[in-house]
Amino acid sequence: MAGNSDVVAAPVPNLREPIGIPRHHIVLFSLLLAGLVVAPFVLYPVFLMKVLCFALFAAAFNLLLGYGGLLSFGHAAYFGMASYVSAHAAKIWGLTPELAILSGTLVAAVLGLVFGALAIRRQGIYFAMVTLAFAQMVYFFSLQAPFTGGEDGIQAVPRGHLFGLFDLSRPEPLYFFVLAIFFAGILLIYRIIHSPFGQVLKAIRQNEARAVSLGYHVNRYKLTVFVLSAALSGLAGATKAIVFQLASLTDVYWAMSGEVVLMTLLGGMGTVFGPLVGAAVIVTMQNYLASFGDWVTIIQGAIFVIAVLLFREGIVGVIAKWTKKPL
Amino acid sequence: MFELIGIPPQALFGQLLLGLINGSFYAVLSLGLAVIFGLLNIINFTHGAQYMLGAFVAWMLLNYLGIGYWWALLLAPLTVGLLGVVMERLFIRRLYHLDHLYGLLLTFGLALIITGIFKQQFGVSGLPYSAPALLSGGYNLGFMYLPVSRAWVILASAIVCFGTWFVIEKTRLGAYLRAATENPTLVGAFGINVPLLITATYGFGVALAAFAGVLAAPIYSVNPIMGENLIIVVFAVVVIGGMGSILGSIITGFGLGLVEGLTRVFYPEGSAVVVFVIMAIVLLVKPAGLFGREI
């Protein structure tokens, strides 16, 4: 994303960034955690868990787009395939939920490694088209493979007992389990962004030729961030399958890939908190507009057009500009 | 009659014919994408929706105004192409100075809006569109039966593909176009209206998609999601062909249709993914595509 998406770093060159964590980030993370601990007592927990799963998915996607500068249009492949694998592992193999989620994540990582290695051979829009085509391959596989249940998907997935101890069929343990996964995922992404690896990624995004001339193996960095993003998307998808006890074609269909792009774009690409806000807005909108049928698609399309034409920094990007602080 | 590796020749040639028809659609659509990409540097994600629009305009012309297939072949691309011109003027124009990815995202959003509106109005079940009387019947070629309507699709798309190739590669207008893709500023300095050229090119590319839609209307049922899955296969075709050359997209389009048909004979389960598998192999061996220039 040439330059203009990097609104966050533009106003003040923040030299301290790689050394320490900015204080307002610690405050925001604490507020986020505190809010999410209180939230299930105020809001419907299943809705909150849906938001958390999609927020993690969007954050994982943003790691690739916002920091790696790589627009994948096929992230539903990792999200959806992981949800199938974890649903299958929990239901047919009878694995405990943590192992089921782990196996889903692992499969997503391997898939990301194979597709990523091929896709990074092309750049820009070609890269986007290649990732989309691969995802469609996964979709047709999911439609035909015997273990995915075709049009029906895998239903009635047992939630099981976490570590054999906590009964996840009760809402409270389930919510805090999902919250723990979400928060660990977000912190990991934050750590990756602010590591030396993340700095090199930013350098590659801003000027690939210069990064090459500095001696970085650019493709190795791109592939690594692709696999990390795929694995974390898989983590989100696998968790969603356990929470909703369902893995279906919706999660591998390319509309899902579009949705995660929209969440990231609306919230603010290349910001830490943007994808979380974007996911919350979109999931809320879908929940409340569900009865309007296809209007949801039309409104999502309109948000896409408005965001691209007038609002490229996204919600959090605009706030970051006002407060002059990287968010 | 002879048999080919246990496959009756009727079935083999039947599938090859179906493959060739699919290939015709791939060729016209990827040609439209290539024409637009060449001058605007934008992957037109709305292409699938515009293909669907072409079919719907043909259907509306017949059902609301009583205008038949032959006029629809002319009127529908014209209408949808004009709509494309409006889209380019209103939206796409504002993105040329930005990263190409924003063009992809914008056209994706527009596709969602158009598809959503038609789903809202017509539902996802298909509407029938009857073929004109002239296209009924068929020829017996001895080894297979060739319906006229199918032969017409292949012939029509071949003519349109050849015509487009001829205009771009062999005429003065095409020379301006090719020059403008290389260096728009310089071409503008020669007194050629480059923004107009760009708008017209987008309109023409969109009209190609709509033309394919009209051709598809009597063969498949007309429905709002008819372009959704097709366009992604076309993207794969584009990656395989390499987008660099007009001829490349035509040859790759027809060729991959045939390959798909063959796969449906020998390994039916693989027919939906064979194009993507070929894409993976091509990416491994020749990342720029079969006819593409290295970028």
C-alpha cells in the first residue's frame, strides 16, 4: 500500500516506538480487557463471542495487509478450513476443545505455507487474484470432500471440557476461554508488529527495492508473515467452530474473504485497534440488519465504496490522526 | 464407432463442446478484464456483476418491452457499457493516483451493491430466457450432434475476440490505446484526449462482459449470482494467461475451457478445480503467466 495508508506514522516520526511500548497502548489494552471482562454481564455473550472471533480474524488479516502490505483476497480459506478441521476433530475424533482448536490452527498454517509460497511469486493485484483463486479451490474441496458434510456442514459439534476440567457447554467458562484466546492472539500480533521482524516488514511495505538492496530476504519475510496471518486466522475460525458448534460453507466462501477486508478497511488498516473496531461494527450491523436480507450485502458494498473513496484511514486511523498518537 | 480409452466418443465430444462453450465465456470475459487492466491498471471486480447485468438487461428487454435476442445482443452491451462509463466517471476516476489495490476494493464494493440489488428484486432462483427460433435445431456431424445455439455462442465469441484483437493490434485507434498504456502523459501531449480514451475503454470492456451475459442468457438460467463464481475462474484464467497480451487471454480462455471439458470426461470430481491446479503449476514454472511479460 504505497505510502498513503501509512497515516499513523506520518505526522511525528516516533523513534521510541521500537524500544518501549507507548503508555497509551498499555492503558487501551487494560481498558479493552476490563471492558471485555464486564461485557457478558451487560451484553449477550454469544454475540460478544462472535465479535471476538471476527476481531481476531480481522487482526490476523491486518497483520498481513496493514503491516506486510499484502492484500490477500482469500483469507476465508484459512478461517474456514480451520473451522472444518477443529469441528471434525472435536466431533469425530473426540479431541478436547483445546486440541481441536490447535489442530485447526496447524492445518491453516500448513495451508498458508503452501499457498503463500506460490502466491508471493506475484505482486499487487495479481497477488490478490492468486490468493482468491486458491481460496476458491479450498471452497470446491470443502463442497466435495466427504468429511465436510457438503451443503450441511458439520453440525452439533461438541464443545467438550477444556483440559478435561472446565465444562464449555456453560456460557461463562466458554466466554472466558474465547476471551483468553482472543487476547493472547491480539497480544501476539502486537508483539510481532513491534519486533525487529515487524520493522523489516514495514520497510518492505514502504519500499521493497530498498529492503532488497539492504540485504533482506524479502520473500522469506513475506512468507513468514503470510503463514503467521493464516495460522492466526485459523485460530479464529477454529474457535468459532467450537463456540457455534458449526462449521459450514459460509466460512470458506469468498464473501467471507471480502468481509474481513471490509472490517480491516473500515476500522483502519495498519492500526492495532482498527480491525477490532471494524469487526465490532460489521458484526453488530449484520446482527441488527439480519431481518432485512440482501440489504446487508448492499449496505456492505456501500460501506466499501465510501471507505475507499472518502475514508481510507478507517475509523481508528481518523482518531489516530486527531489525537496524533499511533493506535 | 471407435472408443477412446473406454469413453464413448459421443460423451467425449459432447464434453469438449461444453468445454469450448465455457472457454468462449472465459475468453470474452478475460479479454474484457485485459482491455480494462491495460489502460486503467484496475482489476475490474465488477466484471462478474456486469456480465450478470448483460443477461438481465436481455431478459428485461424481452419480458418488459418484447425486444428479442438479436436486438438484445446490441442493446444490452450498449446499456451496460454506458452504465460502466457512468461508474468510471463517478467513482473509479478518483482512484488513479492511488495504489491499484484500492481500485480492486472499490469495484468489489460496487459488485456487492449491484448483486445485492438484483438478489433483493429477483431472488437467487433462475429466470428462464428462451432462445430465438433461428437458434433451434442442430447439425449431425457424424461423430456428434451439434446444436445451433451452442455453435452460435462459440462463433459469436470468436468473432468478438478476433474483432477486439484486430482493433487493438492493427488499427490507428488501437495504436493510440497501446501508446496511452505505455505513456499517458506523452500521448496527451500529442493532443489525444487520454481521459476520454480511458473512459471509452472502460465502457468497452464492460460492454464485452455484458455481451457474454447476453450469450449466456439462453444457455444458463438468468440469476443474480451467475457471475459470482464464474469471475473467479476468469481471474485464474487471467493469472495463467498473464494479462500482458490480448491474444494471450483469448487463447488461454478457449484452451482452459477445453481442458476443463476433458477433465470432466476423465475425472469429473476434478473439473471444478482443474483451472486452479493449472494456475498453481504455472505460478511455479512461469510466475508471469504463459503469455505475460515479467513485471
